[in-house]
Amino acid sequence: MCSCTGRIFLPIKKEKIFSSLCIGKETESRYNGEVDRIGSGDRSMRKKPVCFLALTLALACLTGCALPETDSVSIPPVQTVSSAAAGQSCTLVSQRGDYNGLPSDSCRRLYQQMLACAGKIADQKEKNGYPLQPAVLYTQLSDKDTQLTVMAFFNDNPQMFWVSNQYTYTYSFTATSVQLYSRVSPTVCSSMQKQLQTAVIRAMAGTSAKQSELEREENIYQALADRCSYANSSAGKEQDWQDYTSYGALVKGKAVCDGYARAMQLLCAEAGLSCRLVNGSSKGAAHIWNLIRIGGKWYHFDGTWMDSSVRTYDYFNLTDTLIRQDHTICPSNGNNAADSNLPMPSASSMDANYYQARAVQLTSLDNNSKKKLATALAQAAASGRTVLALHLGEHLPYRQTVDELFNSMPYFFQSCVAAANRALPGGKKLYYDGMHYSTAEAQRGISIQLTYAKNG
């Protein structure tokens, strides 16, 4: 059974006509891996791998050895470029994946009532918060269907960050009534909404309807990762409720997995992309991530686990099979709404997997590949990027190729950095000794953290 104590919808003691659901403390663990730095005069690469089952994240330093001059290549000069300006606005998408998966029209009518009541906040605070106008359906629903409807409402509406995860519901032979609460007063809510709107506009800068869906997805992930870091709770203190929301991720810049996933869902809506939340667990703790539709196909996306000390693309558009290597997906329509998902689409395509679709494709380690990688590094540096992804061809022995790239003579990657620096303008240089990489062997991918030399 999935342990969902890090999210909403954990039922507590229930009486005949009353139920209240609330979250417990955040239980999700967070990898804070050590990264070895270059030892003076040490040509070997020491590693401290962290095993993610078949999907391995190995963080390591790049060596600082000098290159033979005969191993150098030349590429055309490149110029520093700025980020793309905002173009044509994307068409806003209403995220209604869970709504569409509800088991009956009665559930969907209650959902619509809750949606209509979400902005109607009372001025006076009660024990559970500021009451919203009750959502009333003149049909009796079962406990399970009521709880699934509330879950669907929360999962589809990341923009309604103020609605508390505590609620009550009552029912009779002829009606079901759900009482939601706001965590903040109407005045504070209005101010916070404006802050979130401003943050979303800034995050969407440079994302345009003229871009492909995959390009839009990449842009908003970078915007989210640039603005947000993981919110580790202090010892003995409960996690701030804002850390579970899109507001916490985009305005405060701090979030746990819920906040990352809801912020990504909100930005996807702005970018015209359908996106859902997935309840489950990862690495022994409750977890939540996204399903995103790109080119008509669904993919798993976990922004929380990619935004660490070395930003990666290891969970960027995975299949069901790949995500299950270290994630457990809660069942659809399980007996307990807290440990359930509503029906989910399957994810079986690798067409939009980041390493296969957007990374630098290496099929050999010859001079042509060296020029290709050096050019990609120079272009990434010219635009100020901090991560570059590689994908190794199927016929290349993965671990041996990684070793040849970074750890052994003739230090292939280092020569590419040197060639890229010769092509860059004088004030912009890559700093090889500060770079790190991570590996995703199951996807044949590598993410490289780029660093830059300080001027002067």
C-alpha cells in the first residue's frame, strides 16, 4: 500500500455523518548526494554512486588533467546570445484529467459546485480555517465517491493554493454537502493570487505557442528549477503548508514534491499542455509527480528528483516501465481514496524522452563527434545554460564510453571543452574543473552540470 502521508487525503477518525481529512508530516526523503571534487594531480575519477535501481544517478567530478595539443579540434566562433523574448501566447488549458476520470456524473456535478465555491471565502476564521461557501449536491454519494471527488478537485486545480487540505462533509438521503476551508483571509488570498500571477508571467517569459510542445515543456521546467529549491523541514517543526503548493514553489521559491508537481501542472496549463498529478511513492517515501501529454502521448515527469545539486534530465518524460524502476504508482480506484489515483493513461512512448529527443546524440567518439559536442557546448555557453545532456548510441558500451569520455586518455570531453572555449568570445569561458555529471544508464543518458570561469 502506498504511504501518502506527505500529501492530502489521509482520513482521520470518521463519525456517522462527518469526515475530516488532513495531511500528516512530510515523509518524502530527499537525496543530498556528495560530489567529489578534483584532487590535485589525480587523473582518476572517484565516484560516490547513488543507486536508483536500474536508473542510476552517479555524481562525479571531471578530472583536471591537461590535454595533449595533438588532440584538439577547432569549431567556428559563436556569439553570446540572450534568452528568447516572449512570442505568441499559448492557449490556456484547463487541467481536468481527474475530473474526467470521476466514476459518475453526480461526482462531476459536486466537483463543479466545489469549483464555484472555491473563491467565496468567509471573513471570520474557524478552527479549520476560513470557511468557503458549502458545495451542495442534491444526491447522496458514498464516502469513497465523495473523497475521490475532493481529491480530483485538488489534483486538477493547482491555482487554488489557498484551499486547505482539511475539509468536512455531511450527507443525508437526498444530499451531500462538502465544506472546504481557506488557509488565509479573503484579503490575504487576493494579494497572494496577484503574487502568483506575477510569478507565472515571469516564469513563462520566453515560452511561446510557436515552439513545439517539447520545447515549451523544457522551458517551463528550467523556469521552475531556476526559481525553486527543495524545502527541507527543520527538526521538530511541521512543514509550512505553502511548501505543498504552486505558490510556495513559484513565489517563495521553496517546495516539497507536491509544490513542484503542482507548479509544473500550473505552468503546463499556461503553456497549453495537459498535465496530471500521480500519487505514489519513491525511495521509500510518499511522493507525487506529473504525467504530461506531449504530441498526443503521455509521459512521466518528476521535477523534484531532477532539481538537485546536479540538475539532470533523468526523470524527463519516462515510460511506465522506466518510472516503476524506482517509483511505485498508487492503484486506480483503490479501496482507500488516500492511496489511490483516478484512472491514468498509459505511458509507453520514448518519442519525447529528453535524452532521446533533445540531448546531443553521440554514436562514436571520433573527431566528428568531438566537433559536434564542442559546438553544442559552445552554443550552450553562449546562451548561459547550466546543463547539457548527452545520449549514447545503442551500439556503444555505456559504462566504457562514460569512462572514455571523462576518466581516461585522451580525455575526450575535456578536449571538447577546450575547443568550445576557443570558439567563445573572450569574456565567456567554461570552467572544466568545476563541472560534474550524472548518469542515467537505463536511458543511455548523461547530464553535465556546466560551470563558468569567473572574469578577472
